Amino acid sequence: QAVVQAIARAIFAALASALGPARDFRGLSTLGAQVQPALTELEDYLARIRVPPDRKTDLARYSALLHAFDHLSRLLARAGEHNRIATLTADGHLLRPGAALAASLIRDLSADRRERLAALITSRAKRHRRGVLLREHAGLIPVSDLFPLTDAIRWLERVAHHAARVTLYAEKALHK
């Protein structure tokens, strides 16, 4: 559980720096080398654990850790998509939800609050995605800008979702 929390803090901090006002990508550039060995060791450790079927609480904790690990792995992969982040931070319509996510990542929020933020980002992203498509249709943006913008929007949604799920499963592993 402590390793899951440490990995989450490292990924959250690097993403927050890149998405925040400083637009500092240095943490992201070293994140894989910093976090991947810990994720690999965690995966090996979790694979060796055998929980007897009659220990329901321990099984629930173990399952929560497996889910947290999965979302951390996916979040680390998303953190490596620097082009999506650059597109996101360059678009005036996406600055606010990106900044909200950045601010949330450096705070110790409950899973419920992270889930609410992820839902809000998803709602705004749907409207923004439609707006981007309409702007392209009206000739206001070129097709070459369309897909990077819609990919950046989806990236933001997925990162918010994975952050919320990491927090949820870390809480479940801790409190079962």
C-alpha cells in the first residue's frame, strides 16, 4: 500500500507540474525511469501473494491493490504522451480543466472528490469536443488541428479517470 501511494504521489506531482501554470515537463521526462522500476517490483511482489479464499478482507485489499496497480500503469503511460499535454496546455478552452486537474493532483483529495472532478471534466470535454468538430466544419480550424485537439481532450478525461480510480482503490486497500 505504501508503494502504491508513493508511486501515485510521484506521477501526480509530475503531471501537476506539466499541467499547472509553470508548464514544467522536467518531472515527466524523468518519471518513467523513476517510477517504472518500482511498478515492476510491485507487480512481481503482487504476483507472489497468495491469499486464502476464506480471508475475505485480505482478498478485498489484495484486489484493490491489483486495481490500483493497473490504473497506475495506465496513468504512467498517459504521462508519457507529452504531445497531448502540449496540445492541451496550448488550447485556451482546455486550460481551465487542465489547471483544475493539476491543482487536484497536488492535493490530498478523497476518491469521491476526484470522481466528481473526473465527471465534470468528462462533461466539459464532451461539449468541447463537439465545439472543436463544429469549428472545423465551419472552417475555423484546419483538419490538421482537429485530431490533436480531440486526442488531448480524451487524454485529459482518461488521466482524471485514472487518478480517481487510483485514489479509490488505494482507499479501499487501506480501509478494508
